[in-house]
Amino acid sequence: MSEHPEELLPWYANDTLAGEERERVERHLAGCAHCRAELALLHAMRREVKALDAAPGELVRAQLLKEARRSRLKRGRWMPAALAASLAVVVIQAAVLLSLLPRHESYGPLGARTAPGVIVQVRFAPDATEREMRDVLSAVNGSIVEGPGALGVYRVRLAAIPSGDRERIAAAIETLRAAAPVVTHVEREP
Amino acid sequence: MSERDATAEQLIARMARGEERALAEFYDAYHARVYAFALKLVRDRADAAEVLNEVMLEVWRGAPQFAGRSRALTWVLGIAHHKAIDRVRRRSERFEDDAALAAVADEAPAAVDVIAVAEDRDRLRDCLERLSEAHRVVLHLAFFDDLPYPEIAEIIGCPVGTVKTRVFHAKQLLKQCLAGLTARAPSLPTVS
């Protein structure tokens, strides 16, 4: 290490350096082009880390996690083990859901309620993997439009089926039920 | 103490008295930063979500013992670090040790020679992503959370000198990468 205060520069860059250390760096920077270039690189790194580390779909995730919190509070009193389990299910499936959503949808609403198709409510097993969930949804040409709700229930749109086609609706629900144990609950939304 | 820190301490005090609403408010205030930090370590969304869950339960349970010696953010990220490392170790993965990380950073070009390359955000991003786990974690705390080095040392449980040298080495390796000299630290002995 040289006499350049390079080990302090990152904290000058993030504006947390104070007192004598800050003054020392500022004095040095005034006369050192080498360290000014190092600082410029650190600023570039900081800008990129902020952009890179912000989780994609932040808005949607925040919305889902907020719902998880609400469901926990509705239970009235604190039950650590049960709440840990239920929150874990909802939060994990929130993460799985995010990976199922196309990237461009991650920042938008979870789905328009006015789009055509039939809505069914589906709950997946707590240990269902993303691939299992995707396979199940693909089998019925379904897409998640909302969820997980308070009990870990997703709203799934079966876009290809008209709302009056009871036979195809029943067949799709049967297909979903047959996907047990990945799917633990299915019912048509009233 | 900042207004934000004071609010967090009040929330922790309310949690210590058993107020669930305080946990909800704390969760809203900190979940994004805890999740982003956990994701940096465990590199898996579902695992990061589980760590987030474990951390918030630990905050709830540990609130009566919180003595205010650290800032709330430092305390909660310290818990997250511990939980995330545990999870990674359960997956039988290993972290590189500092001796291995230090051995590679000596021959880096000056920033002035690579700053033009760093303007290419794709290239800069690619080089950041090639850094080791330990380097990316300290960069996250330094540049995403903008924390001072003593707090980072407290969170990851190492001396302040280690934090400073890790960030310094991360920058050196990044410069090597930007200059096209090397992709990342070579595989040297690791510690579990």
C-alpha cells in the first residue's frame, strides 16, 4: 500500500467518512490526480452496485410481502412456530411467483381483473418448486394473476376457456386436482 | 442519532413490550434491505425469503435483549449475515478466506487507465458480478447500504482492517477485470 489513502476512499465515496480521516482524504485529493481517478471509479462502482443489487420486481415483492404481514397480524395473537411456518410459505411462494412472472410484468399490476377467461383459486404445497408450479400451470394454459393471498392462495386465469364452457372448466380443475401433492387446493372463483 | 434510528429503536422497544404492530412497521421499514443483503449471500430468492423470515422472527424474539449498543440497521443486518451464512453452510458451500482473496490484488492497473472502460455499464456490471462472494458482500454494504466501515465490521463479524482491505482488494480485482487482465480471484484454499 502506498501513502495514498486508498483504503479510506470507499468511505469518502459513500459519504460516511468523518473527522480527521475525512479531512486527510480531502487534503490528499486536492493534490493527487491518481486518487481522484480512484475515487471516480469508486463512484462508478457505487452507482452500479445500487442499480445491480436492487431486487428486480421490487414493487411487486413489496406488495406481496405486505400481504404476508397482514395475514400474520390477522391471527390475533403471536404464535411463533405456526406463524413462522405460514409466513415462510407465503414469502417463499412470493419469491417463486416472481420468477414465474415475465420480467416486463414485474413492475406492473399482477393482472387485470377484466381480462377474458375463467379464474380458479389454487394453493400449492409449501415445498412446491418453481418448475412444478410452472408445469402445473402450463398443463391448463393458466397464468397467475394475483397472489399469494392471506392463506397462500393464487388466482389463476385459464385464458383459453370461455366462462360458460362448464365442461372444459371442470376438466381443467380436474387436471389441477390431479397434480396433487404439488397442488393442495383448487376451486373455481365465485 | 438520526430520526430514522430513533424511530427504529422505538419500534424495537414496542416489540419488547409485545406490540405486534411494531413488528409490522419494522418489517415494512427493513425488509427490502434485509432481503437484498440476504440475496447477496445466499444467491437464491427462495432462500433469501426464508432468511428474511428468520431474521424478522429473531428481531421479534430478541427485541427485549436489544441494548441499543448498535444502530438497529447494524443489528438486523448482523442477524441476517449470521442466518444467511448458516444457510449457505447447510448447502455445504464454502466461502473463500481472506488470505486467498488478498493474494490476487497486487498487480492492478491505476484507475485512470480503466475509467473509460468503466463507463461501459455492461462491462462494469459483468466485472462486479465476477467478484467473489466476500467481496460482493462488503461492496453491497458499503455502496448499496452506504454504511461506514465500523458498522460493516460489526455486521460481518470481522476487524475493521479486514473490511477496508476487502473493499480495496475488490476495487483492485475490478480494475484487473476491466483491463482484461483476469476474470476473478483464482481458486485458492477455502475455509468452511
